Amino acid sequence: MKPSLLLALAACVLCACSPDTSTDDMDSAPDSGVEAPDAGGDAQPDAGTEEPDAGAPESTALVFPQNDASWLRVDPASAGWDAAKLNAVIDFVGSRDTRAFVILQDGRILAERYWGFGLNLRRDIASAQKSVIAVLVGIAVQKQLLTLDEAVSEVLGTGWSNANAAAEARITVRHLLTMSSGLTPTLTRMAEPGAVWLYNNDAYHRLRHVLERRTGMGIQELSNAWLFQPLGAVNSAWYARTDLDSKGLPLWGLNMSAKDLARFGLLMQAQGRWNGTQVAPAAQLALATRPSQTLNPAYGHLFWLNGQDFALVPPGHARLEGALLPSAPPDLYAGLGKDDQKVYVVPSLGLVVTRLGPQAGERSAEALSDFDDTLWSMLMDARR
């Protein structure tokens, strides 16, 4: 199927890709769970999906998919997009070593494309998993299993870091969510909690331990019960990576398909509601997607935020003046993973975008590459 015909059928989703095996300040993640390439080349959306009525006006009410095969689609022209320019976006994305790309508009698929792999391709989303953990923490708070200002030591006991017990005792769950624990990347003490902002993978990974300890469930069981099953996300699975943290414990990765990652973005867009059911608390999601501290206003609770005065980005935590993504709408927020694993959400435009695949561009920071700004410049130009 030609891209132009694909876009005439497609609706709006976004997804992220799996990284390579190198390590850096973003989560390293092996390339695992990848399907074998399809013999026929580029995979297209499910051929059983009905073509939308191009002449019918499109509703702006959010729709929620029951399963991938029945996911509703939207005609780009009816939704206010220039189909030729949207085709150019798809061509650009494909030229950047992308494996899966989805755009959702108000829950409907606006565009969807796969390069060399099937529709159910799963890849490790690297640090984009942090945003999933933030939502699980928010649900735990709503269930009164946890508080944000609770000391991590009250949950895990002493020795969870490589700092002394007194220093550990001053670090809260909120500090881990906001990258302000005051710990070094090897979990030794660097500063008082809340005094510095440092992107810290080892500190972040303690949140999985906190969730498992307080709920009595493993991270897969917990994610299935609280998120994946309610969303119908059947292609999402946690696994223990081969690399270890500074305590000698395995780091965990999260494999997801582009559509499952889009489901997660749609839940965020819907403020935690899914087809009439409040899956995640709206107040906690709002807290996660606004500035969490003044040291780095472009960071919420494990989400990256656009439209702020400046951003600190790893490695080196260089200060970028102005918006994180100047070409994107200011209300965009995102889960960003190493090598351009992406889930972007733009509430003002009803957009969710996901991308999966190897590194898509020249890195401007560990969380970003030139892919981001070019993508959003082209997307904004494609809107009529």
C-alpha cells in the first residue's frame, strides 16, 4: 500500500523504539524482543480496518480502542491535515531508521507505519519507561499505599543506596520522581535532597523496589493489574536486563509495541480515564506533567515538559535556554528514551505520537536529537 493511501486510512498515535546496547546517562537497554522482518517488506496497518467516510465530519470526543484490529481511524483531510505534507512526515520518519511510528488524533489513528517489522513489534523503550513508573506511583498514592513525602528508607529499610543511613533517611519518594535525590549516579551522597537536579538512573530504579515492596506484587503483575490490562496493552512486558546497577542488582527494561505506548499516551491525554473508567488519578497525572521543582522546570515526575524557560539535559546537564522543543506546542510533554524511543502527548491538539527504532538523529542531548525538532516542525506545517 502506498504511503498516500495509508494516510488516507490512518489515524493518530505515537510510539517509541528500542535502543542499542551502549551505555550512557540515559537508561541503557539491549535490543530485545524484536520480531523478525516481514518477508513482504514494510508492514501496513491491519487490512481489516474499515476505511473512514472522508465526507463525514470527525468528532473531537476521545475514543478508546477495544483491540488493535478494531482501532478507529480518521481521514487526515477531515481532521484538518494536509495529506501530502503528512506523507512527507512519514517519509522523513522512515528515513531515520524508524521501525514503528503511530500518530493518534483524539484516540483515532491518523497515521501508522512500520518498516521491515510486523504490527506487534516490541522494543525496549529505555528511559520512556520512567513515565510508566510515574503513573504507577501515582496510582499507589491514590490507593493510599504510599505517600510522595515518605522516606524511601521507611519502605526499603537502610542500605538501599551507597550513602550512609542518615543521608538515606532524608530522601523521599518525591526526590526520586523529580531527580533531586542528592545522590551521585553510583548512589553515594553528593548534596542534600532537593538541592541539585541530576538525571540519575540508579536512583530512579529504586522506585520499582518501592512499588513492589508496598504492593506485594512484582512489577509485571502490578503493571498488568493497574495499567496494561485496563488499557488492553497486550504487547508490554518487563524483563531483567543483563547490566547491573551500582548495588549489583539487575536493571529492568520494558518492552512495548508502538500501539501499546500510544495507549499509554492516550490515557495521559484523557487525564487517567479509559472508556469511562478512572484508571489513574487525574490529580497525580497533573502533578507528574507540570514542573516538579525550580532547578529544572522542564522535568515533572519522570516526564519531560516543553514550553518552560529553560531545561537541563543529560549528559553534563547542559542548560538549554527556552523551550525543550521550540517547534512543538508549549503544552507538549513526553516520555523520552535512549536512541529516540518516544511518546509525545499534546493535549491542546489531541495528539499522541510514538516512535520505536534505533537512534533517529544526531544527538543534541541524551534525551533529544535533531529528529525531535524536525519532526515537530514538519507536523506543525502539515496542520491546515
